[in-house]
Amino acid sequence: MKTPEPERPISRFGVVEPANLPEDLRVRIQAIAEKSGFVPNVFRALARRPAELRAFMDYHDALMTPADDGSPTLSAAERELIVVATSGANHCTYCVVAHGAILRIRSKDPELADHVATNPYGVALEPRQRAIVDLALQLTTDAATLREEDLDAVRDAGLTDEEIWDVGAITALFAMSNRLAHLTALRPNSEFLLLGRTARR
């Protein structure tokens, strides 16, 4: 019988468990763990620098939570769509796995995330989704080519300038996140792999 290989480390820079963090971060991460059933590895990896983890979580929450003031805004699923498409383009396994799970849940579509991550240009999307993904991918792969006519095409698909800003800001935040994941060789939690594919027990 073949001996199973040992599981690789969560991060090549080590981890800090939430119990050893300042109280405000410990409380925030505990709330996430209670909702999901586990602590996402990204928090353990970034916890080596609490101030940066706090700033990352604040900016993440500001960008990934739709406004509730009645103004037009990207949906929670559209925000995750951006993360999965751009993380796929950046070859970031952690973010594809983690946010692919969230996209499956938000979109209620068990297949969408896999298609977007592996073939974002060829996947069948609604016109608004296509405009969002195309803009995010352009900013990811060749941002210097962005022109006013590109933004006009996104506006023609129904996005407001505030929504276009959100596309850009989310793309930029996860460009940073993807690169930190590569730097740390961040290992995705196995729990993410089944989320949104099977009924939760």
C-alpha cells in the first residue's frame, strides 16, 4: 500500500493561529469561522502581520459587500465573478478555489465558477456579466490598453460609473491578493472544494 504524502504547509512563511491575534482580529475571524465551519487559511497566513491583515480585511469588506442604500450596485455574485475570472488569469489556485466556492453559493450555479476560472473568454455569460468579466480581464492582463471606448462599451451593457469603479478596485485588490498567495504558496482549505456543489449537512 502506498504511503500517503504529507500535506504541504499552509504557507512557506508559517502561520499564526487566530487565538494568538489581537482581540479585534480574533473576533472577526471567529465570526467567519462560525459561519463557514472553518478558518480560511488566508487568515492564518496573513496573520504574521496583524496590521496588514486588518487593512486587507477592511478593504476586502468595503469592496465585496454590496451597498444597501438602494443605489445601483454590483451584486455579491458579480463581485465574486470578478475575483474568480481574474484569479484564474493570474493562476492563483488559492483564490480560484476559495472564491470559486463563494461564487457557486452566491450564483446558485455549481458549474459557473469552474468555467469562468478555466475559460473566462469562452464561457457563456449574460451581456452584463460578459462586460464585467471582459473589463476585469483587460485590467488584469493589459491595463495600459484601457481606453474610453472600452468603458463606453461597459456602460452600454448597463453598468454605472460607480459599478465600473468597483470592477477596477476589486480587480486591483485581488491582483495583490493573488501575488501574496503565490509568494506564500498558500494552500487552499479542502473544505472549499465541496462548498456549493453538494447540499450542506
